Amino acid sequence: MQAGIGSLEDLAFILLGITSLTSVLFVILAVKSRDLLMAVIYSAVQSTLYSLLLFLLLAPDIVLVYVAVSVGLLPLLTIMLVKKVGRYET
Amino acid sequence: MDIRVIMFLTTITSLYLNIAISLYGVIAKPNLVKKFIALTIAQDSINVTAILMGYRIWREVILQPPVLLNWNPLPKDLQDFVNRAVDPLPQALVLTAIVIGLAVNVFLVGAILHLYRHFKTVDMDEISKLKRGVIVEETA
Amino acid sequence: MKLRNIFFIALIAFITFILLIPTLLGSIGVIPPKDVRDIAKLYLYLTYNQYNRSLWAASPEAVTAIVWDYRGLDTLYETMVFYTAIIAALMLYSEILGYRDIVGGIGLSFIVKRGFSIVLLAIIAVGFSTILHGMLTPGGGFQGGAIVAVAPVIGIIVFSRRIFDYSKLSYKYLVALRSIALIGIVLTPLIPIIVTLGNAFIFQNQVKVLARFSYPSTIIDVPMGGSLTFLNTFEGIAVFTAFMLAFLILLYSEDLSKKPLEGEDIGY
């Protein structure tokens, strides 16, 4: 039983590390991209990885707010803005 | 002991890298929509860093979020709950911070649309050139 | 351009190191933390303790008890900041508030409309259920309000704006509903003082040693947090109507949105 809990703990910490390293890649892609629609989509993928990170940190209230706000309302708002002002950054 | 410390340090370092790269995006890119996207990434990364400081190592029990599942707890159950739960205080702070951040972002989008309709562009360099022209002809 | 790139790379490295070096030297404690803090242990021990009812909050969910009972004044001021930000966003367009749109629309195709109607009911049901069970399991006012706010925003895009302009959910009724919810949030901590004529605390939830007023602590046999249920419901309605108002204003057509800008080129 003790060995089981020890390896479960190692697995949780390893998942924390892998998720946060993947999110750095998507943040770099979002800041460097010249097509604003692709930047919004990379930012939404990064928000999904953050909600997995918040679930691993045992914060279920925050996951509910974060998914509704950052994967639902903010990309919608930004895509509407991109439609009105122009898609490509000169 | 080693793999847990290394993975936790990796998580903290990558969150700090996210904050630094998105702050570079706010300062260095001249397009207003790109600045707005990078600002939202910076806000989210700082909120996740605040919650990360409430986690702890397991120490031979399985951790639990701060929600009590037993509706008639004995004092022994309450002591068990205190030994197992993570910190609820950073979660309460971040909850209000996320909703306020969304309200301010909605106001920012309204301001960007108003600027676009007035100046016909969203590029910050061109707006400052046009604004310089407007100020010069108003004070002449 | 070369000097500018070098400067920006140096800026990124500088921000990262100035955050990382104090962390490695121990400014936030041991990495990873060994135990939670003492005040967190106190809140976790007192929040549903039926043997020592001097400071309990009658809800088995610690985060909702901290947000609305132990740190209730912070949440009240946060609601005020939220309210002010939405008013500022609405006042940029103060000349065209409540108008029906000039350009009519027909919405998207038939398949999208039928498919979305099913999903709309599911989103509203999940959102209201999350608001109502916030004191037992993870949930609450902010979470449920943000979930419900997604549905009418997509409704404006899928059906056209006509569904909101020519119905009961137009600007005036939404503002009235929001004002009722905000009055509810302000009155719930003040009712103990009014009913006992001054012998109670603000934001009082259960019986304290010096004050003898208490909201009910169970509904038949389910623990209810006292004032936490009412505060969650009012906050959920306030958040949902605020986001719906903000999106109704931002999604006008360009012809009508240029009206507040008339006359700016001649200096008016």
C-alpha cells in the first residue's frame, strides 16, 4: 500500500511537469504568429492545458470558472474583434 | 524525493517563462489585438501560479480538494480532513480575480472597437503618428 | 533591428531570472511545501464542525464558506468593481442603448438552428444547477453565472439579433433584473441588523456568542449554508445578466455603431 501511494504521487508530479512544459510551446506560438485567428486558437489550446493543470492541483471550483471563461467566452469575444478589425497583422 | 522536487521546479519555471513571454508580447508587438491576447495569457499564468503555492507533498496519505464529503462527521473524520486537504485560501482569491479580469477585458474590447472606428487602423505606430498630427493642428 | 531584438531577449531573460532566483533561495518556503498554513487548518476545522458551533459556517464546502462568510466583505467589494466595469463598457455607447438594429438578419442554416436549440436548454439547465448546489459540492454563483452566460451570446450569432430585440429580453428588462439581484446581494448581510434592531454583525451567518440571529442551517435534511444559498443565487443572476448586456452592446452592426462617433471629425 505504501509503495502504491508512493508511485501514484510520482505520477501526479510527473504529469504536472509535462503539462506545463507543453503549454510553454503554445504560448511561444501564439505570440509569434502573424495570423490573428491562429493566435486565438493557440491561446485556447493553452487554456485547455491550464485547466488540466488546475485539475491536477486539486482545485475543482477554479476549473469550472476557468473552462467557462477562458475556453468559452474569451475566444468568442476575440474572434468577433478579429472579424471587425482585420485578420492579418502587417 | 528527487523526482518530485525536480518536477515541481520545472512547473514553476515554465509558468515564470509564460509570464515573461507574454509580457514581451504586450510590450513589443505593435498590433492592439496581439497585445490584448498576450495580456489575457499573462493574467491566466499569474492566477495559476497563485494556486500552485497551495499544493503540498503527500506524506503517505492521498490528497483531497477542500470539500468535505461526509455530512455527519465525527471529530476523528474532521482531523483526517485537515490532514488531507490542500489549501483553500488561494482558491478563494483566484475565483474573484478571474471574474474581475473578464469584466475588465470586456471593457478593453469596447475601447479597442471605439479606437478602430475613429482612426481606421489598429496599429499602434500609425495611431501615434495620426494623433501627433491631430495635436499639432489643434494647438496651431 | 538587431539591437532591438537583443534588447527584447535580454528583457525576457531578466524577468525570468528576477522571479526565479528568490524562489530557488527559499523566499516562498520549502519547495514543494511540506504542510498547509495554520490559518488554512483553522478554516478547514471550523467550517462544518457540529460539536463546536461557535464559529461554524454550516457548509461542507470550504471555498464557498471562505468566499461568502469568512471573507465576505472582500467579495462584496469585488462585486462593486465588476458592476463598475460593466457600466463603463455600456457608457461608451450611451446614445444607442436599447435601440433595435437597423440591418436585419436571417441567422445561420436550418441544421445549425435545430442543433443549437437542444444544446441551449442543456447549457441553461447545467448552469442553474451549478448555481444552486454551490454550498455542497464545487459550484456557486460565479461559476454558474459564467456557464449560463455562454448560451445567449451564441444565440445572437445563430439566430439573428431579432430574437432579442423583439422579445422580453431587451435592454430595459435585463437592467431591471440585474438591479434586483444587486439589491438582493446588499440586503442579505443587512437583514440581521434590521431584524434584531442592532444586536448583530454584518454578514452574520449562524449564531455567534454575542449575537443571537441565525439563518436556517438545513433544508429538511440537506445542509444549506444559511445565507450562502441566497448570496449564491443573487450573484449568479447578476453575473449572467451583466455579461449578456455587455455582449448585446458589442454585437451591434457597424451602421448603428458609427452613430456615437458622428461629428468627431469636425471637433464636436
